[in-house]
Amino acid sequence: MTPSADLLCCPICDALHRLDDLPDGRRARCIRCNTVLGTGKPEAITRIVVLAATSLILMTIVVFYPFLQLRQGVFTSKASVFDTVMTFSSGAMAPLSIAVGLFIIILPVTRLALLVWSLFPLSIGRPPWPGASRALRWSEVLRPWAMAEIFMVGVAIALVKLADLATLTMGPAFWSFAAIVFITALGDTQMSKHTIWTALDDSTR
């Protein structure tokens, strides 16, 4: 097989494929492991923009609405993610507060905003905004550092330990955060880098 711009290596099993432009609504899958390699450009880009914008909206609920409510007898306590971050904002625990705010709020929001900035014009058939390629590249750089799912694992462990000590009620922020984790995972599994970068390159020519 001679070198070509149409050659694509499967990110899962490394099988080499020749991938041509796909019509809207069609998907190309790896012949060895069935991984999605490419999707019709309008469909793929629109899906990613919708998922990212939805996660941004849900993130506003996560930050300011109650996350958990603890009740023990007459004592009741509510806390949001923002309250949790600000609780440790002074003293020796300040670095922990900064880390939580950075990895749980700032970096995920930044990555989602970069995705919307780089791909939203393409989803409506417009030329990309300035810096779209750089924004998309940075969204990929930040991807491993946006640790929303790690935070949910920590919350799940805490809930198991606190279940016997108090009555726990999940607030709207908890369910919104769970939805963000699911949407992010769905977007990452459905995201075809080859399709997106090809569409971005074609629109800038």
C-alpha cells in the first residue's frame, strides 16, 4: 500500500485503512475491531458541538446548585461544588482547593468551550473562527486533565462511607455532573479525529 493522505490507522488495533470522504449519515468502521474510524462530516461535527454545549449548560448547575444534602437528626447541611472548593481556599489546604477547582471545573469548562469555538461555525456551514485549529489542538491536550469522572469516583466512595452516618440526598448538581460524565464519555467515543481535522482543513483552504 503506497503512502497516501487517505490512509488511516485504527487507534485501537492499528489496522491500516484507506478512508475516503463519507456522505452524511454514514460511518466507517475498522474491519478488525469494529471501531468507528470516520463519520459523515456534518453529522460528526454537529454531534460533538451539541454534546459540548449541553455539558457547558449542565456545568453551570454543577457549580452553583446543591450537590449533596446530609441530614442527621435535626442537623441538615447542603453543599455545592463551589462551596466545597471555597471551604479549603485558605491555609494549608489552599493547594488542594486550587487543584480541585482546576481539574474539576476550570479545565473541563475550558476544554468544552474550545470544542464549541473550533467546531460550531462548521456545524452551521460557516467558515471557522480565528484560531479554530489551535483551539481544537488545545482541547485534545486538556482532555487527559479534565477529571470529572475521577471526581465522581471519589464521590461514590464517600457516599458508601457516609451512608451509615447520615441520610444523604443527591441534589440537582449531582445528577447534572453524572450526566456530564456520561455525555463526555459518549462524545469521546464518538469523536472521529480524522473526520474533524479533515473538515477543519478543508474549510480553511
